[in-house]
Amino acid sequence: MEPKLFQRWIHGRLSLRNRVVMAPMTRRMADEGGLASAESADYYARRAENEVGLIISEGTAIDETHSFDTPTVPRIATPAQWEAWKRVVDKVHAAGSAFAPQIWHTGRLAQDPIGPSAAPGLKRADGTTRPDIKEMDAADFTQVMDAYRRAARGSVEIGSDAVEIHGAHGYLLDSFLSPVNNQRSDEYGGSTEARMRFPLEVTRAVREEVGPGFPIIYRFSQWKMDDYRELKFRTSEELGVWVHALKDAGVDILHVSTRDATDPGFEDEGPMTLAGWSRKLSGLPTIAVGKVSVTLGMDEAYGETKDRIVDPQPWIDLVERDEVDLLAVGRALIANPDWVPKVRSGNWSELATFDKSQLQELH
């Protein structure tokens, strides 16, 4: 029998040809006005034509104000932007795959940064410094919530099969969970429950907009872009509080982002991965992501060290033993639109190596 990774998977309304997910990966190649381009539609369609079960878009900014980190990030805030994404969705569907936009607010890392608390601006990759981070006030909370609602509504309008809320990597929602970044003393800061409040309010608002039954995926992580060592959940008990709260707020699927999806979630509590713990504690289907079939972590992959391809079997085994439900492939799928047929046929050694230069075009 074929490995579970390549078997059909159905959860509620979401029906996938297999359990392989294209991980959301920022490309910053939108047309003027934040429109997903024709080249982007072809880029996603190539992965669908090569049998990726679920395509999750790159991070897609929710407003025209301050949710994006560069103007070339695609957005999902206006009817014109919705129409551009609909062309992507239609091409993906025509090739037999499902599609979910990832709705995104970059927060502290935005071009015009905001966050739970004021702080000095963060460094950019080119060594320059962003403007100082503005502490969100009542008007900001209202504006951001309205933008999430509009992005959720647009996700349904364009015919998506699901929507993913980006709540990971130190961006806006994730920064509320961090006791380092969230120094508020009002109802959105202080205790664990208070720090969770705003991400959960956003999730409930998205649920209201998309209606019952429409699949919501929530992506979260321990690490953040400016600190790969951060641990928000130090024990499985702490993680359990968070994933149960997400479930109660209306999340259907958890997307657990780790540097390596096969690493133990809590070294003192056995070999189970963070995604495995999330599934066990919440009872929700879970997507694992992190270094699938490559050797370098996210914090290493864009330097001078060269990556290499390795046997994906340890990651596939997570699905085979029911520790997770779905497996998201990132950089290896940028380098190899045909990752699914090559791996399924046992020819993984023929996969091309990811190189940061590949980010210069939509291959």
C-alpha cells in the first residue's frame, strides 16, 4: 500500500489528493498595487500540476496600511487584489489541488512597524534599521481587526478551500504571546491568558467572517525571526493551554512551524515532536513543517553555507505513524516543483538542492 503521505485526506469540507502541503514562503514579487501576478499564478499552478495536495500561499498582507514589510508583498485587502488571487485559485483548482491564502500582518517587522509594546526598530537583512515599533492603541486594534475580517471575507470570495492565519515567527499575532515583546499592563498583557487574548480575538473574528464549516488553519511557532532560540511553550502543559484555546476559538487545523519537524518538542518529555504534542493535546489535525528533505534550518539557509538534499523518510514517518496528519514542504519545493512524484517514486536523490539564488525568480 502507498505511504499515507500520498493517500487522499479529507477533513470536513477540505478534501486533498494527498497529505503534502506547499508551505507558505514569502516571495515579494507582487505587481504594482499588491496584486498577485500572472507569474505567481503559474508558480503555484506548477506545484499543483505536480500533485501537491494543498497549496498555502506566501504571506499575504491584510491591509494597505502597515501589515506588509515591503511594497512588493501581495495583499488581500481590496476587490482588485481579491480578483488577482482568484486567478491563482482557479489555476490551482484546474490542476486538481486545494488552495488556502495565508493572511499576514508583519507587525514589529513591518515597513511601518506596530506591536504590543513600543521598542527600537529591528534590523533588516540588508543591515539597515526599521523605524521604531509603535505600541498599538485602541485605534490600531480596531484597524487591524477590521483588516483581518476583510482578508477573511476575501479568502472566501476568491473560492479558497481554507484560510491560514499566520500567527508565528515574531510577526504581529505571535508577538503578543511573547513576554519579551509584550510588556503591556492592560487586558492584552501580563498573564499568559491576557497575552493570548488578541490572537484569539482575531481567530474568532475570522471564524465569524468565513462562517461555520469553512476550514481555518492557524500557524504558530516557538521561534521568531529575530530570535530563533525563543521558547514560548516550555512544557507540554503550557502548549496544551494554547492549542485548546485555538480550538475553542474556531481553529480546525494546527500548522506547527519548527526548525526541524523531527526534533522533540520538549526534550525532558520524550521524543514526540512539537506538532505531535499539538495533535495529541488538542485532538486537531496537525501540519508539521521544518527542514523536510534539506539539512539547513531557516536561520542558516540564506547564508553562504550550501544546503544539500537528504532522504525525506524521517519526516514521512511522522505521517506514517499518525504523529501528524499533513507534511508541509518548503525550500525543497521551491527547488523542485516535482517533489511529490520524485519522492513517491523513490527517486528523492534526484531532487535539486535549494539555493538562495532561486528566490530571485518564480520557477
